[in-house]
Amino acid sequence: MNEKSILQGYEYAKEAYAAIGVDVDAAMQRADAVPVSMHCWQGDDVIGFDGSDSLDGGIQTTGNYPGRARTADELRADIDFARTMIPGATKLNLHASYAEKGGKKVDRDAYTVAEFRNWLDWAKENKIGLDFNPTYFSHPMMDGNFSLSSPKADVRKFWIEHGKRCREIGNAFAKELGQTCAINYWMPDGHKDTCVDTKGYRDRMTASLDEIFADKSISQDDVFCSLESKLFGIGVESYTVASHEYSLGYAIKNGLGYTLDAGHFHPTEVISAKISAVLQNLDKVMLHVSRGVRWDSDHVVALDDELQRIMDEIVWNHFEDRVFIGLDYFDAAINRIACWAIGMRNARKALLNAYLANADEMRAKELEGDLTARFAMFEERKSMPAGAVWNYYCLTHNVPAGMDWLEQVKKYEADVLSKR
Ligand code: RNT
Ligand code: ZN
């Protein structure tokens, strides 16, 4: 994009926003500081490097776009490249299946930070925080789709140990990087058809989680552990052990976090409506910003109404320190790096737009009972020149403005991805 027109756009936008009492420079600064965690698993279709070559657990990546990262080095290179197009405070969200065993015979129940040393060194070098996830899928110790709630004691034991190891690894990440490591516990456990012993599976899940979180020497401040709920998965349509009520209840009772994934609810339910509700009884929540299309299809995050409402809720309620924002989707139908760039840029754009709103004035109108004015202002905001502020923000943060990033992705595709 032409620098001169970006600057002209910025000047115009600055005036337009000043007229409604908004300081665009302050908005950019605040939007830039909110951490957004980028999920490593978009780069390789959630396969990982610890032995599996396919994905299960009720989730699925569709598409066969060329250039999937096949090694940790390729994935790190892709992430490095993607980050040149992604402005703002960024973290990297790793899954345990991205362990690099270096030829050692070690399984998920015994992983230590040693299997993540390369990731940790990379994070240090790039001055980026790490988040983490136990991987309760794509592994021979899964009992079908069951892990922590399996009726088999040896299966439960293995996965309990995995859960404990992940907290230890997260603790090492937090200590070495000097920032909180957020760990998301998602277990696909559930049945395709009607379950009879619905209580039994949940009793076992609770007992397993109790063991994982028994060690109180690892604090939630350093390692923020959160339970992710879900309505259903592919092949797990009828009964999910860690349902919404289950996970939220366990989190509140046991001082853990709760993860709201945008694709895990009935199609007309939105997580933006749930954030302030769950934060009445929880200190903090984690978000998996995703986009379900009819079902939990994990489409790339689009700049749609729901994304905007999610960011509005965080910013307008001053929840920045109480919400961990992470992305969670996996699309293999289009260029995987473009998926990162588009989703991460959209998340940041929506954050910026939330800060660009005259929320205090809208709130005041609401409290006065002038709901007409509130609605009029809410609608007017949609055609304010937020895009011009975004382009200026990109220009001043050394990342491509507008669609300039696409050309770079095409070049990387020709030079690197097409040779894989
Ligand atoms: C699955 C959950 C979970 C996974 C990742 C890979 O439905 O959303 O968060 O997508 O852990
Ligand atoms: Zn998720």
C-alpha cells in the first residue's frame, strides 16, 4: 500500500474518531498490548511430531493444500514467517504432541521440558511467551475416544500422568520465559450413541482431574490451567463427559479456569454472551477463538459480528487481565500460513475496533435509558474508518498493511512450500 494514502487515511480517521471523543493513538497502543496466542497446530493439520500421522478425538482437518510443515524446524520457520505479517503482543500455543524426542524412547506420560527445549529456546530468542496443551487424542493409549474417564485403570493412569507432566512443563515455560503459561485441558471423552452410565464416566473424570491438580505447589498465576467444554465431536455425538455444565462446575469448585471455544456450542449460541456471565464466578477464563460453520468445523477466524462482540466484551468490560485469548482452528483447504495471518490479523483488528468505539458514551446512554441513542451509536460505529487506523497501525508496526501480505505468502509458497 502506498504510504502517502495510509497517512492521509490516518489523518482523516483521527479527526473522525476525535469527533466522537476517541483517541486513535491510545486505541492503537492498547490494542497492541493485549496478548493473543497463536496456535501452532494450524501449520501441520494438528498432526504433531511425536509419532502419530493422523488426527482423531472427534476433530478433523479437511483439505489437502500442499506445503504442510512436516518437521518442527519447518513449522518454526513457517511460524517465523507468519509472524512477520502479524502485529501486536503474540504468544505461541503448543500442544504436547509437538514434542521433539530426538530419538529417545519417551512417551507422553513421561515428557519433560527436555522434549520442548527447541521450542523454549525459540521462544526465548523471539521474546515470545508459550502456552501449552496436553494432547488427549491421536495416541495408542486412547481407549477409543476415552482418556481420563476410561473404565480402564491403566488408560486413566497414563493420561493422569500426562496431565501432571504438562503442568510441570508449563511451569518450566513460565519460569524460563517469565510469563504465565496458560494450559488448556481438553479431553474428547464421550460416546457416539446414548450413554447409559452417564454418571460413572463423570465420576472417573473428576477423580482423574483431582489427581492432576492435587499438586498445589504449581500456582494458577504461573500456570493457568483451564478446562475446555464441548457439546459434541465427530463420532462423539451423543454424550460428552466434559460438557459445559461439567467443566464450568469443576472449574469453579476447584479454582481452575474455564475455556470457552466459539465452535463448541449450539449454532445460535455465542461465546461473547457468556464471558461476563462466567466471570461473575471465575477469576479468569480462556477463549478459543474459532468459527464454527454449522458444526464445530474450526474455520479460520473471520472478521464477523461474533469476533467483534467477543473483543467488545473484553475491552468494554475491562477484562483484559481476566481473559486469555487464543485462536483455535485448522484449515488445510487454503494456504496454511495465510490462515494464520488472516485469523491473527482479524483478532487484532477486532481488538483495535473495540478500543476505537466510544463505549463510555454508549454505556452512559444505556444507563440514562436512552436506548435509541445507544442503538444509533452502535450502528454508526460500523461505518467508521477503522480500516484506515488499522493500516496506519500496520505501517508503524512494520507489518504489511492492507493485503500486501498476500504477495509475500505467495512468494513463500513458491520458494518454500511448493518444494516440500
Ligand atoms: C477440540 C478443542 C481443542 C482442540 C485443540 C487442538 O474440539 O477445541 O481445543 O481444537 O486442542
Ligand atoms: Zn478449542
